[in-house]
Amino acid sequence: MAGTSPRRPAVSSVRHFWASACGRVTRAILPAIIGISLLLAVQAGLAVVSPLMLQRIIDAAGPGVSVTVVIIPGLLAAAAALANAVVGFAAQRITVVTGQRFQEHLRVLMLDKLTRLPSSAVAAAPNGDALSRITNDTAQAQSFVSGILPQLTGLVTRLGVLLGVMWSRSYTITLTVLVLALVLMVPTEKVSRTLSAATDHMLEAMSAFSNTVADRMGVSGHLFARTAASIRGDHRRAEQTAAGVRTSYTRMITIDGLFSTALDLIGTVGTVVVLVIGGRSVIRGEMTVGELAALSVLVPQLYAPLQGASGMRTGLATSWAALSRVNEFLEADEHWYEPTSADTAITPHGSESLAVREVDYSVPTDTGSTVLLDAVDLTASPGEVVAVVGPSGSGKTTLLTLIAGANRPTHGSITVGGYSPAETGTEAWNGMVQLCPQEPFFRSGTLLENFRAVRPDISEEHVRQLCARVGLDLDRLGDRSGMDTMLGEHGMRISGGERARLAIARMLALDPYVLLFDEPTAALDDEATDRFIVTLLDLRRDHCIVVTTHDARLTPVTDRRYRMEAGRLTPMTTATVGAVGAGVPS
């Protein structure tokens, strides 16, 4: 019992992995892994043909012997070498294809997972960390299934074949060489652990540098770096992260070089042992010259898999660490709502209301959790505009992201017509409820491409109708290219007012029933605000609308108002509404 207990965590870890997302992808490519292992086993058998034919030629050669004694074994050795090359190429080809397919599946799964995660979790994590996991870690992880697992099978097969052949020639030399290898390889275990640690440091350094680069890739991050951040400080940090990659990579390569040199030394010593012991046996008549020649050729082949076994631990540790990081990301809790039934999707008819009931929302912290919303109640009926006012940081935007389904409430319910996101599923909910954030996101492409990102089949005519509904003239937009207008990252090539109205038009492309606006007039001048109010009044006729705002100009067009304070929502009285409408800061 005591002897088996240490194995339990490993067995449990393997079982957990096998049932995880990475395990499911591994099972999908398992036939290819088995095929690679069989090819490597065939290679192991073909590799010993040439030494055996060499032994046959040497032992059979002599005066008066037919030339066929040399030609036939030579041809067999050549055929085996050719077959070995073909099988090796096939194994390499299948390994590359399998590894890339595995990595492809992981990357797609991780991108899907990133979409499924709650917005609060994505916002809290550094961009570079997710970028590193999707690029660097998946590349390291694929070597586990496409390289390490088949190599383990091939290594065991090669060792078995080689030891069997060598034992049949001289068990003394075989035992001596094997013991010598094991004794000399013991000190290299520490080197192997050091190499594994150096590789982990390299992965962490690459992740840190990826985060630095990712910060500059965004428009806001680049603008901050250009205009506000300390250029010298940023330069020093860039030097430190880049130097971290250089130092860790150099250390890894240096240790790996020393490790390989030490293992080559073991092979050289083993060959010398074979020549000394084998030569003595030949002199005594205990071994033929051909057997000695065959053993001299086989010993390096024996040390090759032994060296591979020594390095296998490092490769296994490195690839498993990367695979574990990928699996940890894929197995993280997600807030994506999957439909429980295809029949639960609803199509609002214009009478359903949005209802937020006793909603609490908290986020984890190092010391516990922080409550952002506390027992929030809100209703919005069709044909009315509901406003939520309050100071910055009070929880207004958080409430809208919960209603939109980007985050899941800790307690309470959010429904439209009595149905929750858990019942309709995310895609159906997105078709009913849409959020227009204060800073809408646009891809760096054309106007039409940004509309087709949310609705792939939308026509140009429909886009024009939607833009016209929000008062946007495409013939006067940006560079006046109409559908081909290049918006730039986050729509930076058009004005703030144009971005706001374009975001509303794109939102309407999904024909939602509940419209959520987060500070829609925050960056608009009076003229643009007047246009937005006209659009809002038009949309109110057939939608439920919730608006968060500090803008007193919106007060006359709202039907009911709530005030948010420290995560608590209360209906506003007539007197309070009058004060806000008169311009008192909310």
C-alpha cells in the first residue's frame, strides 16, 4: 500500500488530462500517434540490418569465397538503409502533420475559450499572457503528442531490439556497456533538471515580452506610449524583458550543449570498452571479428536512444508544462451560456419586458471578493427609455455587461419575456440583447467588413438603410469611400460622432429587441447629441432601451430613471429627476 500511494497523483493527473479538452484533442489524433510509433519500431528493426550484414561479410570473407557472399549481404544492407530512409521520412512527415493539426486544434479551442470567458476575467489578465499561451505554449505543447509520445514507444523498441542483438553476440559486453551508460548518466540527471528549469524561465520571459509587445499593438496602448508614458522608462523595461529572453535562451542552449557533450563522451567511452573487451575476446577465440565489428557499430546505436532517454525527461517536462498551461486555460471556468434546448430561443413580439431581479455581482480578489452590484432591481418595458445615472465607478457599466451576457451575475436573474440567457443560449440572447459600449470596437478593415463581422450575409443596401436610420451619410463618411471606407483600428479614421452612430447601426444589424447604451453622448458635441436623441426617439417605438449617462441633455427623453450608488440601484423621485434635468451633476 505504501509503495503504490506515490503513484496515485500521477495516475489521477493523467486521468484528469485524458478527460480534459487537451485530452480530447489528443484522443482525436491517437491513430496518427500509433502509426508514428509503429514506423519508429520498423526503423529500429531496419537499423540493425547493416551491422548484421557487416558481421556476415567479415566472417564469411576469405580466399576462394564466392563474391556473392559479399554482394548479397551488401545489397540487403543497402535495401535496409533505403527502407530505413523511406520509413524515417514517412514518420517525420506524419509527425509534422500530426503536430501541426494538434496545435491548430489547440489554438482554435483557446480562441473559442477566450470568447467564452467572462469579460471581467479577460480584462483582468495581461494581453501578452493569453497571446503567449496561444502561440508559444501551443507550439511547445504539440511536441508532447507528436514527438514525445511516439519517441517513447520508438525508444523502448529500439532499446529492446539492440539489446537483444547485442546480447546474442556478447552478454558480457552488453552488460558492461549498459552499466557504464547508466552510471555515467546519473550525474546528468541534475543537468537535465537544470535544463528544464532554464526552459521554464525562457517561456516566462517570452510571455513577459509578448505582453510588452501586445500593449503597443493596441491604439490606446500605442497612444499612451507615445504621449504620456515615460519613454526612457518604457525603453528600460523593453530592454529588461528582451534581455530576459536572451539570457534565459542562452542559458538553456548552453546547458543543452554541455548536456549533449557529456552524453557524446559516454558514447565514446562505450565504444572504447567494446574494442578493448571485444578485442580480448577475439584473441581468445571467444568472438569472431565480424561480431566485434557488428558490436562496434551497434554500441553508438544503443547510446543514441539512451541519450534520447536522458533528454526525454527534459522534453517531457517542458512540453508537459506548456500543455498544462494550455489545459489550465481551457479548463478555466467560463460564463458562456449554452442552450439547454433548441426550443427555448424566443422571438420577442413587442410586449416582453427586460427584468433584472435581485442581482448581485462580485469579483474575486487576493483577500476574498469585492461586491460590485448589490441586490439590483430594474425593469424596462417596450416603448420606453430607462436611464441609469450615478458617479463613475458606481457599477453602471457593470450592470449593462451583465444584462448583455458578457458576465454572469453571482446571484439573481436577468430575463427578457421570462427567459434567461441560460435558457436561450448565448447566440439567441445576443440576437435579442445588444450593448453599445462607450468605446465601440471596430476591426481594422472596411465599413462593410465590420458589418459582416456580426452578420455575414448582410447586403450593402441593408447597411445603407441602417446607417440612414441613425443619420449617417456614407457618402460623407471618412475618406468618402462608402462601403469601402477603411475605419482603422477601433475606428480611429472616422470622427467620434460617426463612430457612435456607426456602432448603433451595426448593433441594429442583428435586429435586437433590448438596446443598451453606455454613456452614448460622452464624446459627442451638441449637434451629434441632438442627432443621437432623434435616433433614440425613433428606436424607442419598438425596443426596450436602457441608457447609462451623466448627460442632463438626455433627461427629457427618458421615461424612468434609476440612480446607482456603490453598486446599489434606487428609483429616482420626481424631485431628484428635476434636479438632474436642471444640470446638477449626477
